[in-house]
Amino acid sequence: GAGVSQSPSNKVTEKGKDVELRCDPISGHTALYWYRQRLGQGLEFLIYFQGNSAPDKSGLPSDRFSAERTGESVSTLTIQRTQQEDSAVYLCASTRVSGGNQPQHFGDGTRLSIL
Amino acid sequence: GNSVTQMEGPVTLSEEAFLTINCTYTATGYPSLFWYVQYPGEGLQLLLKATKADDKGSNKGFEATYRKETTSFHLEKGSVQVSDSAVYFCALWGQGGATNKLIFGTGTLLAVQP
């Protein structure tokens, strides 16, 4: 597609449920990033995928968070046993190749609300 | 570790006023520096960048100069418009042990009044 696509755009769920968020990167982009943006705060890095290399999971806040990506395609971020502090906007970004000079192209995010 | 500090908002200006949004950073080596913008109802998008000391990034009338001596990357615009109302994020891409991610500031909301 023309841009990074994320779904769903909004998700409301009860505490303790599992949720799965999806990101479709720009076609041909090898690098993919997940960030979390809590209300009134900046973006927090969660995880980074580059091609078939092992992902950088250093930003995942707990073992309830996991993410997958097969090759250079879709990625899913899964949050198990959701807690209220997981409420945030989850943003996905992709770049054509890895590196600091590459502009990151962001999706519109998934707004997650935990009741 | 690497970090970015930017001025808190909201910043409220009248149209045609001069804008400065301060951003300072802490990083080892020579990071790349960015300003991203999020317009109402839209996703984050790159506004400008600078990849080495003394570089000036510019776009849409906005400018920012990479000042290593003061570890700053302040965003400026000589005459703001209502359409510039948005949240502005300063960010860095580090070297060394943190090369796989952008480090963002907390964002500054700019509201321009006609």
C-alpha cells in the first residue's frame, strides 16, 4: 500500500484479556518498529525487526508483550493479560533499510483502552 | 543512556509570530537528530533532520541546526500559520549501544491562533 497501515484503529477491551495489533509496513521496507505513546508522553520504543535478523526486543516492558514478523511482511504485537497501564496508542513505523538516516514512516496507530 | 528533552507545551502563538521549540539531547558519539510532526488526526511524519554537527535541516519554513557544543537542536520558524498547529517531537538516532531505535522527546503542542 501507499503507507503504513495499522489495525484496528481503536480497541477497547477488559482487563485480563489478550489483544493482537497488526501492522502492514510499506511494501519493500525491510525495517519495522513498534512504539507506545502513553497520554501526554513521548514515544517509547518497544521492538525492532530488520529482515530475517533476530529482533531487538529491548523495549518490551514485560513478558506479557510479544511481537512477530515473518520476513518483510506484516507484524503483529500481542499483549497478554492486559492491564490498565497498557492503555496507550501503539504506533508502527517502517523504513526502506535500517539506519539512522532513514525517515521512519508511521501508521496512524491503534488506540488501546483497557477497562 | 541517550535521551531527549524538549520544552513543555502547550505553546500558543498568534499567526505570523516567531516560533522556537527548544530541544536538547544527551548521547554518546554523533547521533542523527530529527523533528517529527503530528497534525491533528494524522500520523507522525518527518519534518526535518540533521545528521552531523553544524548541519541545518529545513522544511516548510522550519529550520533546526545541529549544535554539538550545546547539544541542542532547536526548532524555529519565522512566521507561523494556523496550519502549523500540531504536536512537534524532537528525536535522536544514537550510535554505539542504541542504534536500533529513535529516542523521542515528550512532544510540544503548538496552537496558532488567527
